[in-house]
Amino acid sequence: MMRKYIFLIIVFGVLLVSCKEEALPKPKAMLRLEYPDSTAVDFAASKYSFSYNAIGRVKKTNESAVTIEYPKMNGAIFLSYKPVEGNLSQLLSDAQKLSYEHAAKADNILEQPFVNPDAKVYGMFYDVKGDAASQSQFYVTDSAEHFLTGSLYFSVKPNYDSILPAAVYLQEDIRKIMETLRWKN
């Protein structure tokens, strides 16, 4: 009988000591996405040229519209060219308005000016944070003859946490486009 009591005291003591910390579930694992290093490929249209990432495929619909598709990321950069014909302020206004149409779903929109006086390329890059339809917008111009706008879209429901790695990778491609853009006369 004494053995029973000793056994119960030991079990009770172990239970009392072992329940000091609250058991917590393991945190969810994060998906690790890796993309290849960027290799530049040149593209030329009649009014401009630039370099872009080789994993993209250029689809030219006409002289003023170009799409760079990234099938492995389910994303695309849409480019639209317009000549400046005394309408620069309207083109700038339209580009800014397009970028801020995403403000309803965006958590934040960061504006990053771009200036390359040697190539006469001036513009703005918009980094859109949150569950907006487009994660990046930009425009570049020479302020006299040329105006190019671009937008990054993914063919999935916008979920910022899920598309963030691909968005950051493609934003670097957009910056490469802006940095290597050259106007033709």
C-alpha cells in the first residue's frame, strides 16, 4: 500500500514540475523562393532602347505597347510609349493618377525620383506596398519628345506577403530598364 502512495506522490510531483511552461505550437514555415541572377538582354524599339532581365520574354503588341512576361513568376511589366506633343503636364498627371489609383488597397506608396541627365532620362518610380493590383509603377521622359510608362502586375489575387519576393525581384528589373533606357530621335 505504501508503494501505491509513493508512486502517486512521484507521478503528482512530475506533473506539477512539468507543467510550468505553456506549450506553444510551432510557427509556420516561410516559403523560400530563389531567383536566378539577372542577365541583361537588350531591347530596341523605334523610339527607345533598354536592357532587361533575360528570364523575361518580350511581347511587342505595337510600336507604343510592349509587355515583358515572366512566366515562372506569373508576372508581367507593361510598357506604354507616348510622344510628347506639348502635353507633358497631362502625361505626367495621367501617370501619377494611374499610380495612385492603387492607393485604396495599398498600405503605402513610396515615390523614388529617377534622374539620369547624361541620357536625358527623368522620371519617378512608385513602390506600392500592400494588397494592391500593381506592386510597381513608373514613368520616364526626356521632357521634350518621349514619355514611357510602366506597370508591374501579377496574374494572381494580390496577396502582398505571397508575391513580395517576386515583386522585389522584378522591381530590380524595372530599375534596370530605367537606368539603361536610351531615347532615339
